[in-house]
Amino acid sequence: MEKNKMLGATLPGNSMVSLQEYAIPTPGYGQVLVKTKCTTICGSDIRCIYREHLGKGPEGYQDVIAGHEPCGQIIAEGPGLKRFKKGDRVIVYHISGCGVCHECRQGFMISCTSPKRAAYGWQRDGGMADYMLCDEKDLVELPDELTYADGAQVACGFGTVYEAIEKVGVSGNDAVLVVGLGPVGLACLMLCKAMGASMLIGIESQPTRIELAKKLGLADYVFTPGEDNVRQVKEVTGGHGVEKAFDCSANDNGRATAVRATRKWGKIAFVGEGGTVHFNPSPDMLHDQKTIYGSWVTSIWKMEDLVERLVRWNIHPEDLITHRFPLTKADEAYSLMASGACGKVAVCFDEELK
């Protein structure tokens, strides 16, 4: 490869990956150049970009370098930096908001509606490349105790489910149900366990993911999806149901199960994107005084809280990564993630490519 060139991966939308050479960017005012160390693949990459381009308008994929779960090290500084510097290890918060709207000032760049909003890997170049150009305001410090692969997981999946957990609250008082044990559902179990949940229950159909949950000790019970799921959950919770439930499946029946398997006064968070849900409000929710929360990604300040607590809890999100690929094999990485026969899949560089 030519000097000052790098390799990057784009997603044409036909279940293929295109590798191309790009010029290594130069950071401008308030920007840094990050040497990518690990970028994990999100389910939304598969659903909305890899198979076909579903997003429309300013939030649609714009044929940029893919990858919105990146982590790496700053190797070059632009002028005007206020906090970060060359050599710092950083997670990239994947939505780059305008910075001045009400939502951005709350730290929720995911909710920015400005035309200047641009997500890494969607509307601006992301982490499926040797280097990436980042705005300083989008960076989260990666503690030395966490690996770059840990940080890549925080960039989207763990941050997303942590937001939902914070909304409903989880403690040792709670039995927890997680419907859908893809990477986000597994992350939910891992965090709920760290926060002291007294019982952890999963619902999942993919054998690889069931085995991973059992191997890591993340669930006391895992049931396969079916008509008996509500009865099964109530049976192992003394007939009451769980205090807290999370749907990470985006499946109509899965969401209804999360609602119906929750006990009186319980709380349910819908985390999985897309799909529909059908249930009967009066018997399924109103009469039992349940509360349903919608939760979408997280704020950047809460992501900073999360990395601090991961160190305190001594847990490593990278434990959910079952496969690592070099960038030159990104096509295999996306194909595997699309199959679902895996935990988390990562494209890794340097020391993270084990």
C-alpha cells in the first residue's frame, strides 16, 4: 500500500463488503486522528446497511467507511484541543451531534435533529479502517484496565443497554428477564449480574448464544422461544414473574412475553430496534400497574460513567467477542455476524488481533 494510504471497508448493501484504499486524513481544528485498534459489528449494521440500505434521508448510510463501534489511540492532534492528546486511549461515541441543540447539551447526541448531525460509519467515515478522523467532543477516555476490545463494545452495545438498565433500575431485589441473547442481550445479562440481580433469565433460540450465556455464567435459566415462556418464567419466580424485563429481540412475541412475564408494578424496557408488538393493555399492563420504557442508545456522560464502573466491577465486555478478524477479512466478519451463529464479532488491529 502507498505511503499515506489506508485500507477501509464500505458496505454496498448487497451482503458484500468492499475494501478500498483511502488517503489517511489530517485532523483539523478540534479533531484528532485515531489509530483504530478494534471495531465491533452491530446488529443495526446488518439490518440497515449490510443486507440492504434501509435508512433514508440524512440518517441513511451514505457510502462512507463503515463501523460505528470503534476504539483506538490518538496518534495526531489538530489545533484547539481542550482535553485529549496524542497517546490517549479513546472510545468514539458514534453519533457526532451539532453540539448546541437541547439534546446535545443533555449529552444525547443520538437525538440530535440538526442537519449537521453525522454518525460515524453511517454519514461520516467510521472505524472499519486503519485510521479514523474524530471530533474531540465525541471521545470517551478508555481506562488502562480495559482493553480496546472492551472499549469497542462500550461504544454502542454496552452503552445502549446500560441506559435501559439505568432507566428501570436493577439491584439485588430483582429477578431479571432478557428476551433475545444477541450481543446486546448478553451485555444486558452481564451488567445486571454485576449490579446484583438475584436471578437472571434469558430467552433465545440460537444455540451458540445460549452456550455462551451458560459458559460465562450469565443466566440461571435460558428458555427457547415458545408459547410456554410466560409460564416458565413465572414458574421459576414463585409464580410472580420478574421485577425487571428487557426486550432485546425486536420480535413481536418476544416483546409481549417481556410484558406478560413481568410481575405487578414491574418495569419493562424495549431496547431492540424495529418490528412490532401486540399485547392487551388492560390485562397485560394496566391492571398490574406495569411501566414500559423505550430506550435508544445512551448519553455520552453516562458512557463515561459506565467505563468507570466496568473497572470497579472488574468485568470485561470483550468476553462476549467470539470471533476476531483482520480488516482484510471483513467480508467474513460481516457474513458471520449476519448468520447469528456467534457472540460479538470484531475487526481488530495490532495487539487486539489475537
